Amino acid sequence: MKRSERLVAMTHYFLENPKTLSSLPYFVEEYDAAKSSISEDIDIIDDMFQKMGIGELRTVAGAAGGVQYIPDLSIERAHTTVEKLIDLLEDPSRILPGGYVYMSDLLGHPKYVHEIGQVFASAFEHTEIDYVVTVATKGIPLAYAIAQVIGVPVVIIRRDPKVTEGSTVSINYVSGSSRKIQTMVLAKRSIEEGSNVFIVDDFMKAGGTIQGMKSLMREFNANVKGIGVLAEAEDEEEDRKVQDYISLIKFMEVDETKETIKVEKGNFFSS
Amino acid sequence: MKRSERLVAMTHYFLENPKTLSSLPYFVEEYDAAKSSISEDIDIIDDMFQKMGIGELRTVAGAAGGVQYIPDLSIERAHTTVEKLIDLLEDPSRILPGGYVYMSDLLGHPKYVHEIGQVFASAFEHTEIDYVVTVATKGIPLAYAIAQVIGVPVVIIRRDPKVTEGSTVSINYVSGSSRKIQTMVLAKRSIEEGSNVFIVDDFMKAGGTIQGMKSLMREFNANVKGIGVLAEAEDEEEDRKVQDYISLIKFMEVDETKETIKVEKGNFFSS
């Protein structure tokens, strides 16, 4: 196989298999090329991924070594992604009765969701994560996108048990804003004991739902290694039950009468 | 930029922007290269994508023309993907009380879900689809994966209305297996009138849920261009309310006492 062909195939391979350690002999056999040629290919791809701001190829030495793609979005790319989102979200036609903001279209669009997933993944580049955990419904595509970038499964907490989940663990918690008692349910076999998890949701107001997910993770003896929300509401900041989280955007003001939405960048960008 | 670098960057670009028509001048400017060089790059990538069985680059002539990546999984790759799934699903430890089969882990794993998404997308390579539609909860990662491969948004039907969705359209329908009346709800602004949709779900028994989704799509004047389910139950085939669907796998027998699961390939492979 020619170098030009190998570069196409190997670029595809690394993008499809993030964080997977593959040995050089694997590539030597797969593409029928000398080890030295494969090493050069890897250098070219690594250089280019770094220039493009999408991560790097990391080489692990030794017998069990190899090379793996570590996705990492450059901070410039993260800024661009979030600025685009803010532009879309400040459209006053998104205002719903009660001062809510319609976001479902963005949360379902792979173009945006995948980029948001890359931003979150870049925040956990150096953390070992076994599962991305979310609660039904709207945050699921986002959680899946993050899971895809870092190459781990997504685990979905439900509001109601289902027969196709087998035995479950459930907790009751108090929703932060409505003060109502709510339930969360998760299949027992969905998470292994002692796993490291990243919790994600689309929106956080008082933080009750995130707090509930943290409690549920305790039941699984899972270590919460990070919490991410796409958007947070600014006005609830003081009473918030959860403090150690990353947000990409912050709703500063939603005015139904004046028909204005004011959105700023979240705390991901302030550190 | 050197050819080797352009190949890495352009391969990444096409994979990240499926079905997006991009003009040659775009690449000429982006990568600071002659039009003839870009054309050669495109030929190399196109050849290689076809050899790899992941689709092709299609050139559209004319002033509004350009080149676009059309994802299409080769039938060999589809067979391999589904055989791997069958292997995983026939593990008897998946049997749940009542003869159900635990699939949530596979439905949450990007590695499998992305490949399943590619198989479904290949079935609709020549059909114009505007949205991938599913109903909460378990099918969402799958729907998102398909949506990502074909580059359109995913739309999530809910079981209960939510204030963050704005005004909604809801229908009541009778579940095929339990004969209970159920509700489906979808935000009015989630689908434009006259759109083409692909309906997807993780599992179909009697077909009541899929039938419900079809009815709901009628309320939006949407054209159902295809229906896909990952798995179908074999025993319900005769009474099924829905006939025009694609399935990737079929549960032939789940025996709680003997602790055996028998899975075969679905109708996707029989045409």
C-alpha cells in the first residue's frame, strides 16, 4: 500500500478508535508496510492532528506498547464552538412560556453535539473514565457524543424502571427547583463496582438532578471523576447543591417581555 | 501544505462532515494548494474509502457543485458487525426474568452503536432524510449514531410533556403487546412540515410503538421514508402492525429454563 493510501486509512482508524492502544506490528500487518514507514506515517498524522487542534498520537514504549489517539480540542476550537452555540441560543424565538429556552434542536444535531462532546472530552484528557453517565432524556445525545470521543460506554439513568433492564437500584431525591420528590433508576449490571464515571446533563438550575446522580453513583461505589453541564442558569448560583462542575455556557438573563436572551461562556473558560 | 498533510486533514474533514457538499475552491483556500492537487487528493481518498468499504466521495458538477462524502458500509462489513453483535447477544447471562434480554450495555457502547448506525445509514444511502426520529429512552444513542453518519438531526419523542419543549403535539396509541393505552409527545417546532424522516427503535415486538411513531409523524405531515429496528422478536411476526421495516437481528428463541438465546440475522440481510 502506498503512503498516501495508508495515511487515509490510518487517519480513519485513529479517529474511529480513540484512546485505543494499537501495536506497531498491527499496522505493519494491516497495511503491509515496513515498521519504519509506519513510524513515519504516525509522525505525519500526529503532527497534523496537533496542527488541526484535535489531539495527538501518543506512543507508549515497551512490549505492551503501541500508539493511541488522544482526542483533545484546542482551546481556540473550544472558544469557536461555544461562541457559535451562544449565537444560536440568543435567538429570541427560542423563548418559551415561563422563561425557558428551547434547546432540543441543538441537543439533537450531531454537528453541534459532536463538537460539544469534543470540548468536554478535552477537559478530561488526563483522567481515566470508564463510563459517561446521564439521566434521560435530553442529555443522552450529548452524553453519547462525549462517550464516543473518549471511547467508553454511556450509561443512562431512567426515571422509571423497565422490565428490559433487569434488577435495578433506585434512589429518591428532591428536585432543587420544584422541591418535588423524584426517582432515579439504574440497572444493576450497567456499572461495575469501583468504576470512574463522568456525569453529564444538558442543563443545571439548582443542581438537584446532578446531586441525585451523584447519590446514585455512590450506590454503585463509583468514583465521580467529573461533572459537566452544557448550560447552567446564572441566577441559582448561590444556592447550588453542586459546586465542582464544568459548564460551557451560562444563561445570564431570559426576559419574556423584552424578548431577550443573554448567554455567556461557562466556567470551562474562566480557569 | 504537503500532500501527506492534506490527506490527513481532508480525510478528517470528510469523515466529520458526511453528506456536506463542499466546493473545490474551499479546499484550495483552506489548504493553500492548486486545484489540480486537491482533485488528486480527492481521487486518492475516494479510492481508499471505497477499498475500505466505508463509502465514497461523490463529485457534483456545475457552479453550485463540489464534492461530498457519502457514507456507505460494504455488505461484508455489515455482516461482520452483525455477527459480532449476535455473538455478544447469545450469552445466556443476558436473560432477564420474563424472557427478556439485556441489551442496554451494547446500546450504550459507541463502538457497537456507531457500527450499527453505519449499517442502517447504508440502507438509506440513496434516500433523502431530514431527521432520524426515535422515542425515549434506549434507542436514543442508536438514533444519534445514525443521524451522525448521515449528518442530520435526531428528534426524540417523549412519553411525557416537558416545559422546556414548548408547545407539543401528542397522540395516544395502543401498545401492541400489553394492550395498554400509551402517550407520545413531540415538540411542535422539532420537525418542519413535509420533512422526510427515518424512524428507528432498539426493539420491536408487536410493532405498536413504531405504529404510534408513524401516526405522530402524520400529525407533522412528515414522510416516513424508512423504519429500522435493531432487533425484532420472531414470534410476533404474523400479528405485526408494521410490515415495511428493516431489522438487523431477530430473536428466534429465548428460553429461561434452558438458559439459551438464539439470535439470527434480521431481514436487512435477506433481500
